Amino acid sequence: MTKKFELEKQMVTLDSIIMKLESDDLPLESQLLEYENGMKIIKECRDYIEKTEQKIIDLSK
């Protein structure tokens, strides 16, 4: 079963990651893991937005 991508949920997750990274409470290793996770989510969001834009273009033809 394919999991539905939820852009809004991913944006909330990114906000949470940003807040963690901006705090001084995380050890360096944890910061790196959060950063990597955030970059992965950003890529997924970009891919989703690009696919959605292409669908809109195709439907407009």
C-alpha cells in the first residue's frame, strides 16, 4: 500500500527540526541527524511540488 504524501505534515515536521537545530540543547551528532532528516524531507517536498506542477501544466493543455 502506497503511503499518501502530506505536504502540510512534512512542513510541520520541518518546523520542528528547525526549532531543534536553533536551540543549543542538541549534541553535535543529534544536530547532524536532524539536519540530514530535514534535507531528506525538503527533497521529498520539492519532488512532490514538481510533480504537482507538472500535473497542473498537463491539465491546462
